[in-house]
Amino acid sequence: MKKTVHYYTDELNDDFAPGNIKTKETPPDFKYVHTNPIWKILEFIVYRIFVIPIAWVFCKVRYGVRIRNKKVLKSAKGKGIFVYGNHVMMVGDAFHPNLVVQPRKAYVVVHPDTTSIPFIKNLVMMLGALPLPSCKTGYRNFTAAIKTRIEQGRAVVIYPEAHLWPMYTGIRNFKSDSFLYPLMYGAPVFCTTTVLKKRRVRKQPKVIIYVDGPFLPDPALSTAENKQKLRDEVHAVMCERARESDYDRVKYIKAEPSPAAEEDTDEKVSEIA
């Protein structure tokens, strides 16, 4: 059976998402939270009546999705939560959170590409997209939206690996920056790990999603230390869960720098020296 091989050089920044979208900047005054009654009615119809059933059918039929250990979310019943996951499926990563956190609504932090596609910006916003700001001045507006969703008892979903690596079966390194939000708003942290299992006949893997947590800060630690603590705990659990993956039709191999590139680097260093 034919396999796909991707070569990467930078685990933190390389992106293998398909498509070539012309990104539009997220302006500082971007409207994240809509209060217009008509908008809210349309949002309810789109999300609850159309998206949830479609997500369930897509996930179950195409990938046979199974969610394990969801009971841990009961410890935060009625509260806003943060959920961190590995970013390995383009459509699945948009649909899975909705199934995992039900009956809460999931609000997913996304790249501005998601709201750059003509004609569907309002649709993806109704589905729960939270596009990252394109400039520093936009972060006040962005974090205010996150605060609102947490206070409403919703789930804010973050993919800390940031970039999509389709069907990758490991857990990549990721920074602790996004773990500041749970500390800012006093919300518990959970994580999901998408595990990919081989099937005998179908080329699509079977998907198992594990839910773990809650992960909580230590009052004795500083903010910086707690960010790292939460990041390390989440990363460790995700790595342990990901060991169950055995899907091997897509491989990622770290590319070694070419001799010519190394020589060029050496020359530049010599020039600087």
C-alpha cells in the first residue's frame, strides 16, 4: 500500500496544511462576540441543528471515532474549561471538539486563514472560530472574547502545536505560551489526544480520542512556572496516549541540511566573525 512521506526541518513552525489561502489580517476591533438576537438565533440553528449532527455522522462513518475517558469532564460541570489537543486532522480537528465537550459549545482558536475564505467567515464564526489577532493591539480584544466564553461556561479549544501535520502519530514539541490563558481566568485544563489506528481494509485510520485532566496550577509557583508545569503535564500525558497509534501510511522524516547549505552557513559565520 502506497505511503506518503513528508520532510520537515522545523518541528515548531513547519506546516503541512493543504490549500493556498490568501490570509486576511484579523483587525484589532474584530467582532468575536455577537449579541444581536438575529445572529444568536442563526448561530443556534447552524450549530445545534446542522453542525452537531453532521459532525457526528462524519466522525462516526469516516473514522469510526470513539471518545474515551470523557467522564473526567464531569469534575468541571457548569464551568468554562480549556482543552488542548494534537493537531493532526484538518476537518476532524474542527468537528471533534464539538463531540468531546457536549453539551458545552466549543470555541476553537484558529489561524486567521480560517476567516479569510470569502463567503464563509460568518459561518465559521457561528461554528465557534476564534481567529488569532494579526497584531499585538488586537490581543486585548481576543483575550476579552476568551474571558467571555469561559464565564459563559464554554470550552476554549487550543491546538498548541499550532500547525497542522495530517495523520502524524506522535506529539510534537510545543511552547507554554498558550497555557497563560487558564491562569488568567482560573479555568481548569483538559487535553485530548487523537490516536490513529490501522484498519485492515479501509485506508482511513480508526480514530480514538482520549480525554485527560483536569490539570491545575500550583499556588506555590509563579505564573511562568505554572505555565511550564501545565504544558509539561499535558505534553507528557499526550505522549503516553499517542503510543497507541500504529497508523503508518503517512510518515514524517526530519530533513538533514544539505552540504551546500552547511558550507554557505559556514561562509556567513566566517564573514560575520
